[in-house]
Amino acid sequence: MSRKTIVVALGGNALIEEGTKGTIEEQFENTRKSMAAIVGLIKEGHHVVLSHGNGPQAGVHLIRNEAGSSQVPPSTLNVIVADTQGSIGYMIQQSLMNALVKAGIKKDVVTVVTQVVVDKNDPSMQNPSKYVGPFFKEADLEACRAKGWVMKEDPGRGYRRVVASPIPTDVVEKETIHELLKNNKVVIAVGGGGVPVCRNPDGTLEGVDAVIDKDRASALLASQIDADELLILTGVDKVAINFKKPDMKVLDSMTVAGAERYMAEGQFPKGSMGPKIEAAVDFIKLGGKLVVITSLEKAQEAVDGKAGTRVVR
């Protein structure tokens, strides 16, 4: 079997299971359970980069911002992403290192706090649509808007802050990540989609209050480090069209053209499978060979070609 460089985008369920409170103890326990498939890939000799989401954890930070606002200054969104990259990276790093020790594998695991460049003129900057943080009542709207927030109704649930979700254009630390891989390290990077930054005309970087989709950032990183494969782990074993309808059809594979056609038909909603399919299309169009979308449990089988939905040119 040939050794591959694989970027693995861990879904939110890798850290916080549905129906749990999401305590640190629960997150550690869940992360430990999630590492078996990753150890399997490393055992097979593959070079692995892990990325992860941070939605629930960033939400907790935003609630802390609100609760502590009378005593401490709030953190900006880009700093919150950096904070969660560190804390989640630590949980994955320790859990994976312990799992490798138990498997008799000596290998370093390292977390890179990763900055991802976005365009200040991205259309989403003018029309923010990504919900973040806690729910508010109508009576709170004036105070929220006084902070400069854009508020929208999350139908049936209350009002929430919305922020821009621009398309990532460059991973600042890509060369460092590439070097670490060449030196046989396992790398955790672009956590939470990466810390969103823009490049000033003089080449300096500056944080932006936005959030980047984790799967799209993973696709960009995968292309920039010449990864062979992007493995997107989510809550289902395979992608389906007409999801949860009587004529639901599970897909073993699809081409980029097929994926784009299904997206145009509205098969993959923005809040669930949509960004994953967009990321898959991005990676292939940027020169990648293969994307596999599957569940965490099927990760190793998917890399061996025995599970998941394959997206190909």
C-alpha cells in the first residue's frame, strides 16, 4: 500500500456528542474514543494532518464574554478562534499521543495555531449570515446592535449575532506544516477554519472578526501541502440525495460536475452537507485527486477504498 498525505477534517461529533453537556471531561472522553481511526491511518504509514471544528467551544467563549462583560473586556472572534485552536488542539494532541503510545508507535503530535487569509472585500463581509453565540430576546436587540453586532432571527429560536464567513484564500503557516509532515510529525492545523486574517498592502497581517468554514479551510490547506486525499468526517457513513425522503439515494461516488449539479438543485443544505460538498469540489478543482466523505467510525475503511462517498474529478 502506498503512503499518502491525508488531511482529515474531524466533524463536531469527534469532540462533543449529541445530547451531552460538553463538559471538558466529556470532550476528553469523546476525543479519546475518536482517535482509534486516526491511529489506524498512522499505523498504515500515512502522513496525517488533522483539522477540527470549534462551533460549540467558540459559542461557550461568546457566552463567557456576555457573562463577564461588566468585569473584563470581551475577546474578539479572531482571538476566540486562536484560543479554541489551542485548547482543542491540546485535547486532540494529548489523546492521540496517548493512543499512539498504547499502540506502540513513537511519533510526535504538534498543534499549529494557524492563520488563514481572507479577502476584506469578500461579499460575505457586507452580508454576514453565519450564526454565532447565544440566543437573545427581541428586548435585547438594541443593546446588541449598540455593540456593532449584526443581529438576525434564527427562525423559531430567537435572535442571534451573525458574522461574515469569507472564503479562505491562503494558509499563512502552510510551509511550516509541510516541513513538519516531511519530518514525520502528525500535525493539527486550521482548527475552527483557522484564525481569519487579512493581508495589508505592506504585507502585514491583521485579525478579522469573521469565521471560516472548517472544511473549506481544510481543502485549501490540503491543496497547498500537496495532500493526496481529503477525508471529511461527519455524522453519516455516506452522502445521500433526497435525504430522509422516501426516494433517498445513497451515493458511493460523484464527480465534480455531479456534485455541482446536486448543489444547484438544493440537495445539500448550507447548514449541514453543503459546505462539505463545496470543500470537496474546491479541493479537486485546486488539483487534488480524491475526497472521501464518511463517518468517523469508517475513516480507515474509507482510506482503504471500502467506505464513504468518493468525490473525484
